[in-house]
Amino acid sequence: MVRTRFAPSPTGFMHLGVLRTALYAWLYARKNKGTFILRIEDTDRARYVEGAVDVIYSTLKTCGLHWDEGPERGTPCGEYSETGNYGPYFQSERKDSYMKYSELLIEKGAAYRKDGAVWQKIPTAGSTSFRDEVYGEITVENSEIEDQVLIKSDGMPTYNFANVIDDHLMEITHIIRGSEFLSSTPKYILLYEALGWKPPVFIHVAPIMRDAGNKLSKRDGDAYFSDFIDKGYLVEAVINYIALLGWSPGGENEFFTLSELVGAFDLSGVSKSPAIFDEVKMRAINAHYIRSLTPEKFKETAKPYVKPYICKDGQCAVANCDALFAALQPRTEVLTDITPQIDFISAACDHEIELYNNKKMKTTLETALVALGEALRALEEHELDRDEIFTAFKALADDAGVKVGYFLYPLQIALTGKQSAPGGGLDICIMLGKDESIKRIKTAIERLKT
RNA sequence: GGCCCGUUGGUCAAGCGGUUAAGACUCCGCCCUUUCACGGCGGCAACAAGGGUUCGAGUCCCUUACGGGUCACCA
């Protein structure tokens, strides 16, 4: 029976690297029909942060990484076993165990007291070896290892000690954690040996880097899961991306849902070297997820970003919302891309008249005036039907020996004031509706005349 | 500095003794097109260096360089 654990310290934030470790531990447990345990490592009282555990709970839940055992059970789900007889799951509540085993170690001569703390005694001779599933066989001379504190003078265990005790008591079979612990693993091994316990399987994962020389850290301002959700990333996309940072499924597919990751996850694909975080790549993945959403789902997801801009005097300023959302979907990589694209809807059409000069469209201020006149006429003469009006413009363009853009581009400028709009002139007409469009065109014509 | 570990295009990465060294992102062209996007097609671009082993090395060994981790009463 595989039992993995995620053992974060409650710092108040969920670092992407930490989340990835949780993901891997969760995936490994699910993949092997095992148990995923959440344990809070709050042995450092100086670092205690109010409400920090809630960040851990909520992040895990929104990511779908439900735990089978822990301080608070995850979403009830039939397939999960209902054990949880290994609590408490807060290290601060397990002090008795740590004291008990530190006493035992002292009795065995593997630990001693100094300066009010209990220290682990490292053998001076020999060497210690262990096998890591990612890094392979590792051997260190005991002379290279130094004695370490097991119980701090405040009575709390150190992370190093509490980990060993808890992992054993909770019957953890596979430890998945950051590679920064690779160097201290021999000390753990020595502890397991001194206690006569069988060490679990170790799986160390290389860190996520900001660039070649620096780890992704809070100082960068965008290392936390919440930072990316705030920026408009979809949680599925974030999970998908970080899963691929430091692990490769091997094939050419790089899009995986959580359950697909469970099927694909394999330790052999875990990388030994650090991976540099690339937000541009993550954006691309996010864009893919957004485009894959059904129109309904996209509308629901994008609404909060659109709503402030389409409400005018308490009314919706958009005549055709579906058209708006349909236009936005392929133009959205992250949700926050939306707002700057639709500011034209509620804002007055005040823009640089120079925009009418466009070499590619072969338009100038003069031709724009003509085109807008035609647009106005077309709108007044026809129903607001895309095909019907387009046909009218096409005929006009053919007669004049130009492309439709000759007429439609000035219309877009008149309506949006933007060189790049989420749709062409006609599309914008449909979004804004006949009345608003005509109003804007008239205003634009007046400006062009002066 | 000691000790561990690592090093394939700008980035993520496949590869696990014999390949024209995948794929994705980025970037650049072209096509599509009422702008911008989406989409389609194509292109630029890599085995850190030097020694071995081998008929043959990105794949195995050694050295160097560079990078990461660790050496806390933090985790």
C-alpha cells in the first residue's frame, strides 16, 4: 500500500514549487491506488502565520488535490479510503512522540543533550548510503556529516527529526520532496537505522528556477499560486504547466487533465536538473485551455472581467453579448487580457484621427470619410444582419475595385478607436447594435470633416 | 571551500550505443482574413569542453568548466 504525504509549513502562501511537490505526491498516490496524507509542519513557532493553513487547504482543494488523511478531510469521495488513524496531523500536537523517541535515541547512544537541546550523534567512521528513485545511489562518508539538533531548546522538534518520526509513525512509504533535502537524507537514514526502522523510498525533485541562477522565490512577486490565479490563469492550466516542469510524460502530448496526469505520471520522467519557469510558455498553455472551453463555459469564466465594461447607466451596452464573447475567446491568453480589449464599449470614441491612414488597408482620411458615409447608408438601409451587410459592402468594394477592408477598416476605427479590435468593423457593429453604431459613425464623420 | 547532484536549441524537453537528434513555447516568413487574433504551412536554432572505451557515443568512463543543493536550535 502506497502512502505519500504533503508536509508544508504554514507560511501563508502556496509557492508553485511547493504546489508541484504536492501534485507529484498526490499523483503518485493516486497512480498507485494509495493514500495521500496532508500533514502540517508547524514546528517553527517564530514563523507562525494566522490563517496560513487555510491557504493550504483551499489551494489543494481548488486544484483538486484532495487528501485522504489530514487535519481536515478533503471533499468526500467514495473511492477514497476513510482511514486517518494516524493523527494528529499538526506536528505541534505531536510533541509527546518526539520526546519519547529522542529519549530512546539517547538511551541507545545515538543522541545526547547539549545547550538545552537534544542532538543527534553521527558515527565518526563508516559511510551512509541510500537510493533515491530520481538521483540513484548516493553514498556519503559519515565524517562529512555533522551532529544536528533533534529537539530544540524550546521543546519543539526540528523539521529533520519530526519528519523521520512522523513519516514512520504515519507509515509513509514514499517521500516526495524538494532536492534541497537530498544532502540531509543521510542523517535521516542514520536516524531510521538507530531506531531500527525501515526507511521509506525517497524521491527528490529538482527546484523550479526563476532563471539560470535563481530559484523562483517570493521576491519575484509571481511565485505563488494565487499570483497566477489573480493574473487570470486557469487552475487546470497552472497544474498542467507545473506538472511538466521537471517531469516529462515522454510522448508529444503536453496537455493533460488531472486525471490524465494520474495515468501518465511516472517517476522515470522526473528530471534531475532544475527547470526554469517560463511564463510565456505557461501563457500559451493557458491560452490553449481557454480556447478549449465551450462558449458557455468561456462566457461564465470571462464574465467577471467583461461586466464592468459593458454596463452603462445600469444597462448592458452590448447588443449582442454572444458575439462579444465569441470574439474574445480566441483573443484571450489569460483572463486579464480581456479588459484592455473592450474598453471601447463603454468609453467615448475619442481617438487619434491618424488611425484612418492605413497603408495595408489603403485607407486615408479622405477615403475613410467616403467609407463611413457608405457604412452609415448601409446600416440605415439594411437589417443588422451580418451576411446581408457584408454582401452589400462586398458589392461596393467590387465596384470600386478594392477590398472590403477599404470600407470596413474605417468603420472599425470609427466604432472602436482602436487599430486592433476584437473583431472587424462589421463584427463590432453587431456587438454594439445599430443605434450605437450609427451614433458613433456620425460622430466620426463630423470629426473627419473638420 | 568540503561534500552531494546536474549540464541536448533562448525556455520546457524526447532520446536511454547505430535517429536526417522528436515535439512544444518563443522568434521569423507565407497562407487564410473586414483590423488584431484563431487556424494552416514552412523556417532559424542544441548534444558545455577535452580525453578515453567501442567497429560506432548525446547515450558508458575520466578530467575540466559552468550550474544547482547542502554544510541553522528554518523548513
